[in-house]
Amino acid sequence: MTNQPVNPADARAIEEVLNRVAYLLDAHEYDRLGEVFAPDVSFDNPGRLTADGLDDVIAAFKAIATPAVSHHITNVVVVGGVDGTAACTSKALALRAGGEVTAAIYRDTVTRTDAGWRVSARRISPLG
């Protein structure tokens, strides 16, 4: 992976995938996460959810008793892309059931697949 910007069409497709993650989570459509995550995805949200592989990620989300009400992805920066992967950094805000808003930095690796771009690794660093 390089530190170069990806072409605009890929950048837009990647940003679309990141946005769709939020929509699927908010709708609790966990069985559709294969539309946005790679089969071998590695997911790490310290203290909340850590899983390896799509099936584990789906099961982990289904097990969350009080999922966030709404996820908002902002300030997306995409670099790389030469080897079929790209690195993304974005900010995220999540509205919790009690009205609390939490903030985080998402560091994603996305991979080009036959089905389009998919998140192959997500590391979440809570802020605040």
C-alpha cells in the first residue's frame, strides 16, 4: 500500500461502503454485513467488540444488548490502492440509547473484491 490518493471513482465507492456499514448497523441488519465486510475481516473496538471473520463479527453484533441508535461517519480520508487495498481514516459519532454521543477514530483497511470494495480490517480508537 502506498500513501497516494486513490482515483476519485474508487474513493467514492470506498466511502459508500463505509457509509453502508453505518446504515446496516443502525437497521440491525447484521446478516447483511457481508455486503460491506470481507469474509476474513478483523474487527477491533476495544472493550466493546473484537472479532475475526465475518461470522464472528455478525455474532458479536447480534450479542450487543444495547447497540448504538445511530452511527455517523465523517472526515473520510482514503490513501493507497495500488495493490488492491486502501487505508481509510475517518471520524465517527454514535448516538447511544440514553442520548449519549460518543466519538471515535476508525482506521479501516479496504480490499477490492469481485463484489466491490469490502472492509477487511477495522480498528476503532474511542475519543474523549
